[in-house]
Amino acid sequence: MVELSPALTAAPAGALAALLIAAGAAALRAGGLPRPRASAAAPWLLVCALALVVRLAVLPALQRHEFDGHEAEYWDIFRGERALSRGGTVLYPSVQWLWALLGSVLPHRPEVPVALMAVVGAAGAALAGALVGRRVGGRAGLAAAALVALHPTHAAWSTSAYNVVLPLTLLALATAAVDRCSAGPPASMPLRLVAVAAGGLAVLTRLDVAPGLLFPLLLALHDAREGGLGLRGLLRGWVGPLALTLPVVGLGVYPLVVPGGLPGEGERALSWSMHLLWRAPYAELSGFLAPTGLLLLGGLALLAAPRLALCALVGGVVPHLVLASFDDLGDRHALLVLGPVTLLVGLGVQGRGPIPRGLGALGFGLLAAGFLTQLAALRPRFYGSEEALAEVLEVEVPFRSLPRWSLEAPPPAQQGCTWVTESHRAPPPAEGAATLSHFNLIDPVEAEALRGAAGCLLWVADLQDWRWSSRGVRDRALRLERLFYLRPLALVKDPAAGYPWGVVIEVGPRRCCGAAGLPLRQPAPAGWRTAPRVLP
């Protein structure tokens, strides 16, 4: 196999980026894109300002952000301290080159990438709102954009140099361009090129967004049916742009999946059984307020425009079903349903016919209140410190009443157990033994084998399992809470720290999601609650 150079692996994304810029400029000159009046632009500028405040102040990104996990590698490339590589799905060549080019002209200060991504996230909120505004109405579009601005997970990832918010914003641009092409007078060729180039570039900056392209496709098919155009008439205007871009996208995808393959291969059925009904990545929809508001707005949307609302439902559900087969599903993947959700929200807020507008306002208020509640909960976890975790452990029930252990000398009853921990404070594993992580507990056969002769399995949840960071470890910790009966046993503390830095958790029988995609339900051990609170 011929080894491709970094320049060759990034070349397709560069070609699409050049096409996007040139086609966008041509579309503006040809009048294919609107030029809003200053008075009309003011509310949208306020929404963008709200998004920036949420990302840079409500979430203290400028003070507390850390370049963690794979994001740290992009930060090193930005500063010129890491060489560009062939890349893959862990370190995308297109994003490597982007940060390398930006680093050649911008100051090497940590605030620079954070602020840049916050602007990209704010642009994504505005694009989502613009689509809803054109489809439904200006008031509904502003409401949808405001909700994206307040969306806790979108806000958190909008501070990260990792390739999450950039491909999502490119996907929003592609959707908005397709939407504008499929309505009104025949769209110009430059505008169609904007749509396909943005969609292709989104895929080449993150393969996970590919299922999200279903949403703009459904919108185009809906409009073709409503306008009596038919499938053949719809395709006629897109053959040229697609023929130009699809081969380029294929050339860019090839080095991402060859020879490594798609991430998560070999565990699709097991992953799907774990994630199909898993709600933790959709944390902003936890509690009572946000789910109630979304259900109300979704019901109103179905009453107001059933076919269009159905497009949004299918465009949101199908990507979830596809990504549920990925073994490391997390909140960054759940963001893919945000575009369809904004359309449902806009249709529900606007209301049509006999639907009282007050119901839409109520649904919006509930959803916004739920997002604000989740933002407040996310703020202390956002790149939280060990000292902040220690305060939680020493104050909150049930952690404050737990005994204190030292991992160097655990009680005799636990000395023969298998320990799962990635903390730098943990003693090194026995000679020849591997360090065990969350992933070693996903497969039920492997997890049971790890219990060994002693028959016990202990997991130490530490700072990374508690806080939000771009490493995405908390998603993995919450998955274990879904898979096993768990029981907190003790806090771990060492003299050097002077405070508790983690929780020792006993891993009991499997309570969900066994091999071959079949649920493996076992009874809770005597004295264990079926769903104890084990993570701080």
C-alpha cells in the first residue's frame, strides 16, 4: 500500500474549501444570498452576542479551558510543536492543516482557538435560526437560534479546538443552502455549489456528521413534492454539483478509513443495544422542564405542518439510530439531531391555524428554562478542578459518609480484586498486566473474566469521570452506570493530595445490554438499589 503524505490526505478538503469560498462569493454577487437590512440584522446580532456570552462567560472558557485529550494535539499543531501527519479519524488531516495555517498567522495564545470556535458556534446558531426563519417566520427563527445559543452541550463544544462544532456549522450551512435552493425561483449554480461543498467539507472534518445530511435531503424532497417538481426534476439541478464534489469527497474519505476502517467496527450490535435508549448524551433534555417543552412544541409542530415536522422527526431519529452503533457514543454525537430539533421548535413556536400562540410560547419557555438549568449544572463541571470535586465529595450525600481508603493499602477484603482506573495516582498494575479502562467493561464476557478468582471488580471514578472536558470521559462513566449495578464503597485519599480525589465503586452484575445485542438482565444483589447514585 502506498503511504500518502499529509499534503495529499488534506488536499480534497482544501479543494472543497476553495470551492466553498469561491461559490459563496459568486452567490453573493449574483444575489443568490440575501443582504439583510441593518434593522433586520440587529436581532440576529443580539442572538450571536448571546451565544458568545454563554460560551465565553457563562461557561468560563477563557479562564478555565484546557487542551485535553486529542484536542491537545491540535493545539500543538497550532503552535508548530507537532508535525503534520497522514492522519485518520482520530486526527483529521483537514483539521490539522486548518490549525497549522491559522497558527502561522495568529498569536499562539490559548484564548485564540477558544474564541475562534466560539464564533464558529455562534455562526452555527445563526444558520440554524435562518433556516427556520425562512421556512416558518422571523419570530420562530430567532427563537430557534436563541435555543441553540443556550444549548449546553453545543456551548461547551463551541469552546473546543476539537473537530466538533466546525463540522456541525458546515452542516448547518449546507442545510441552509439546500433549503434556499429548494424554494422560490430556480437557484443559481453557485448556491448549489455552496450546499454540496459545505456538506462535503463537513464530512471531511468529521465522518460522524454524514448521517446528518439526511435532513437537508428530506427538506429538498419535501419541497419537490409540494412544488410538483418530482424526483427527476429535483435531481436535474444537482447532477453537476454532485458530480463535481462527490469524487473529491471520496478521495478525502479514503485515507480516513483505509487501512484503519470505521471507528467501532466489530461491536456494532453490542453498541446498538447499549445506546438505542440511552439518554445521558442528551443531558440538556433531562429533568422535567426541557422534555416537556420539547414534547409540547413537537406536538404543535405536527399539528401545524405534519409533513414538514415528519421530515424533522426522521432527520433526527435516523442519525441517532446510526450513531448508536458506535462504541464511544457521547454528547458530541447527540448534537447531530440539533438541526431537526430547531425546525420542530420553530414550527411549534410559530403555530398555524387554530393553535393558540400561547402554547408555543409556553413550550419555548419550558425548553429555555431547562437549558438554563443544565447550563448552571454544567458550569462547575466545565473543566472542573480536583479541589472542586473534593468539595462535592466531602459535602454531598452519600459520599461524605464513606470511609477513606488509600489505593496503596486497600482493606484486605479488596486486595485480591481487579481494579479499573486510569488515574495517575493509582499504583501501577502488576508486572505484565495492562491498565484497565472503561472500555474493558463494555463487553460482558471480558468484564466477567476480569473479576478473576477473587470474583470482585472495583472501579475508581476520579476527576475525569466527574467533569466535562473535551476528552469526553464522563460519557463513558455514565455508560457504566447504565450497564452495571454499582455501589460506592469509599473515597480515595492520599497524603500528598490532602483531600479525596475519587470514589471506589464496586461493579456488580450486568444490568443491561449483553452480547449479540440481547439485553442481559440480572437481579440486583441483596441490599443494592437498582439505580444508586454512584457518580458525583
